[in-house]
Amino acid sequence: MKQILAIALLVNWDSCIYSQLDLKQEDLQVLVGHTHCITALCFSPDGKMIASGSVDKTIRLWDVETGRCKAILEGHIGNVFTLAFSRDGKTLYSGSLDMTLKSWETSSGKMTASIFVDNSPVYRISCPTNDNDVVAVGCENGTVVLLTDGLRCKRFLNGHTDAVYGLCFNNDSKLLASSCLNGTVILWDIGSGKPKLKNKAFDCLGLYVGFSNDNELISVGGINPSVLRWDSKTGEPKGPQLGPWDPRFMGRCVDMKNGVIAVAYKDTVWIDFFDIRTGKRVKEYAGNGVSYRLRFSPNGKILAEGDRDGNITLRKLEGK
């Protein structure tokens, strides 16, 4: 299997002063249970639970405070590639290379629905932050599908010609951004299902899209990944392109929250932190293993590192 780099952007960490970022070296928890590399991580909206998916085809639900495994979810017959919690945390959605999208009741671990999505592996899932009953799914064949929270199809969004690796609703869930491996970024109007913006932002590898608090669209892509910022109303670029950085960027996991990017490199244990505003490295440390996925908690105070051995390290982060 290809070695994967993970990137994470931190958007709402109000207490963080970038030049004084303090990374405690003590691990909060090390979660052991998967038998193969970690390919998906997602915190519940309240940050009390984390879900992990693996090449071992299982999903595990963990208690963040105690590190206890609360449930093992079985049903996929392919790698679990993406996970997303509903806004209330009561439902977990999972997508797999087996071409299925499944929903799970988090309190019991019971599977509540399972569908095949456009005969294509599922690479990304995004749920809105408001009470909109829609789930967005990005597929390997380039299709973006909107479904109800009960997994009934509402609409197909056609515009990409390559695998969709970036997918995110904006803050009021009226817009959906998507990016694909050929570098194209599309901003969709959810009401009409029509593209509001379509741009060949990168030469290739549209790895990630997300929104800042003021609805600024952020995209990451390229062979040597760089960061672009967009005005989501006009579609015009804002500010200079940041990067490119180390060519060992091979990752397809990007998470966003307030201007800090955490980067794990191919075949190394080092994790770097960059200020998205300047592109400068502000901190680095050695992780517990070669990371395949990184994910920040909702409040930005914990970084989860999923490694190639199937372990998940929860590391406490604090701004001085």
C-alpha cells in the first residue's frame, strides 16, 4: 500500500499564539486495537468520542478521556476510507472502498442503513453543521452525491472528472466545496445544485477544501502541496499562494480549523506545524509512528495521530 502523508488545518483555536505553540510531549492516550494502518479518523462534535477506520475493515469508537474502546463496528468488506459524525453525534457515517456508505447508531454501535453509492468507492463524507438533513458524499468516479440523513438520494452533482478527495459544507450549509485529484475545485449552491465556482486551482491533487469562520474558502493541492484562499462570494483568490512545501507530501487527509497546518511526512515520524498566514514552520516534534491520518479535536486542544501499525495517539496541544 502507498505510504500516506496527513495534513491538518486548525481553524477555531482562539487561544493559540502561533509563534508560541506549545506541544506537550506526554501522550494523552494511545489507543490500541486495530490490526492494520489507520485510514480514517473523526471526532464527535462534542469531542468526547473519536471514531477510527482501518485497512482491517473495522470501525472503532473510543472514549477520548479514558481511551476505552466503546464499540467495534463491523460490516464493511473493504478499507474504511472516510468517517463523519452527524451534527448531534448520534449517527456515524462511514465510506469504504467496498463502494458502500453506512450509518451507525453511536450509542449502540448498531448499523442503521447501508447503500451502494453510484457503483464507486466512497472517498469523502461531509455533514452540515446546522439542522439540514443532508449528507454529502464524494466518490472515486468524480460524482458528488447529496443524500438525506436516512441515506435516501436527493441529488447528484456532476462536474468533476476525477476522484473527489475534498468535501466540506460552509458555515451556514448553503454552499458545498469539493476538490478532486486533477486539481479542480468546485463550489456548489446546495439549493439549486449548480456550481457557483469552478476553478482548475492546481496542476493536480486537489487534496482538501474547507471554510474559515468568515466563509473564506481554503484549498490544498499540488504535487508539492500549497494552500490557496478564495472569496466564496466572488470566487476570486485572496492573498498569496502559500507553499509549496516538502515534496514528500503524499497525503490525502487534510483537516481544517484556524490557521495552523500539521504535516506528517512519508516514511518518517516527524510532524511539522505551519502558520497558514505566512507558510512558516512554527513547531515540529516526533510522533509515535509513521502517521497515516491526523485529526484535530473540535476545540483544537487534541491532535489524533493514526499510524501505519493501527495505533492512534491522542496528543494534548496547548497555546501558551
